[in-house]
Amino acid sequence: MGEQPIFSTRAHVFQIDPTTKKNWVPTSKHAVTVSYFYDSTRNVYRIISLDGSKAIINSTITPNMTFTKTSQKFGQWADSRANTVYGLGFSSENHLLKFAEKFAEFKEAARLAKEKSQEKMELTSTPSQESATGDLQSPLTPESINGTDDERGTTPETPQHPPEPRAEPSQNQLPFSHSSSSINKHWEAELAALKGNNAKLTAALLESTANVKQWKQQLAAYQEEAERLHKRVTELECVSGQTTVIKSQKTELNQTIEELESALKAKEEELERLKEEVESANEFQTQKESLTQKLQETEERNQTLEAQLGELELRLEGSQLESEAFRKSLRSLLELLDGKIFELTELRDSLARLIEGSSS
């Protein structure tokens, strides 16, 4: 039956720098599928990861290996046969814990398989088929990178895992006033915030567009590779006299095709997500235009109100001047009336005295 995948996840793959033995060197530009495989014919567990058609991880699990969690989302293990240290960066801590759990499980299974193999070797005088032939090459990779190795190797110095991004805080709270000037400031602040968001969305849109172009090229390459592999399968099926080799190669090609199809599906899902982001950016642009129009209308109304206020102030000033002049006229009239009344009073007193004098 050959090797079969028994567990898969996605992660960013790193290897230790062979020169410094301290720094991590990324072996994949993006997250790739990392799978545990079990070979039932040899009773061997391996960790395999492909970046396109290139094998970036091909590590046989031995009882001496240890998977170490160095951060919330990063873990590593040493492979003495390959003389390197592999590092995996996961999208969440749950994925890391699940991978570590499977590593421990298959490591224990490898230990039990080794013990059983040693018991069989003690009971029989003939060497086992595995000892005579050695490790076979993987049907999933162009060449074997690792094999079984029960000897304990030296673990290179543990490097620092890649830094994880931090979330930046943001706030957009503005006060609101009932006056026209406060409303104007409010809309200006809203417009400034929308311009900032629009700039971020435009940058994200440009980056997404570039990523879409790159992914389309990758999709085209995957499709070409899939077509080539399908043709290869057809050619192998037509060849006779080498049934065992043909079946092995067919299994390898079918598994590679399945992985390519899963990669194509993942890229299609990513394209759908990017389309949704573009639609969301268009909605933000529409909202920005609407708010800009409202701001212009508010400014025009504010200018009209200011003009009306100026006219009212001029009228009020004229009314105040007219009222002051009227008060002065009334004051003069009152003073004149007071004089006339005083004169009439004196005239009345004079007439009263004359009347009294004439009667006596």
C-alpha cells in the first residue's frame, strides 16, 4: 500500500542556518501543508512537506527526537540524519498543540516498532528485509532526504523564533456640538478619519491586487503541473512489464495531484476572500463620497447663515441708532414740556393772585 498521510496541517517552514547554527532561514514564502505519513511496509513514520514539487521537509521520526515548543505559535525539532533543525510557525496555538500531540504519539509508535523489530531480529537468524535493502526513497519526493536513524544526534543551539506581529490600538471618538461650527468640525474630523481609512484600504487593495496576480501565476503553474502529471500517469499506465514500479509511481503522482488540487482550492478561497475585501473597500469609498457631499452642503448652509447673521447685525445696529436718536428727541421734548408746564404754573399763580387782589 506504500505511505499514506495520517495527519496534515499548514505552517510556515524554517530551517536552522547551517553556518551560524543560530538564525532561522525560511524555506517557504507562505504557509504550506505539513503532513505525517505512515509507511505500513516498513512501519516508519515521517514528516513531509512540499513547496510545489520541492521537498522542504522529509524527516523520519525516531525515538530520540523531541518536538520543543519555543513560543505560543512556534515549535522545532532536530533531525540528526539531515544534520539540521526544522522550525514550524503556526497560525494559532491550537494547531501547534495538535501537531506536538501527534509528534509524541508517532514517536512512541516508532519506539514500539523499533522494539518489535529488535525482538524479531533476535528470534531469527536471517537479516530482515529492511536491514538488507535500507530505507527506500519516498514516493512523494524526487529524492530521499532522510532515512531511519536510531542513533541520538547532537541538537544544534536553539535559535530565537521569528517575532510575532503586535496589534496596533486605534480610536476614533469625536465630540458633537449643536452649533454650526461644531457640526462643521465634526464632519471635517469624520472626513479626515475616512481619508485615513481610505488610504489604508487603498494600500491593502494594491497589495491584494499584487498578491492576486502572483497567485494567478502560481495557479497557472499548478494547473500545468497537474496536466503534466496526468499525462505522466497515462503514459505509465500504458507501459507493461513493470507493474510494481508503475503502481508506485502512479501512487506518487496521484498524491502529488491531490496536493496540487488542494493548493488550488486554497488559492481559490483566498481569491474569494480578496474579492470580498475589494467590495468592502468600494462600500467605504461610497460612504466617503456621501459624507463629503454632506460636508459641502453643511458648509454652504453655514455660509448662508453667516451672511444672514451679518445682515441682521447691520439692521440691529441701524435700529439701535434710530432708537438712540428717538430717545434724544423725546428727552428734548420732555424738557420743553417741563419748561412750558413751569411757565403755565407761574401764569396760573399770577392769575390767582390777581383775582384775589381784585376781589379784596
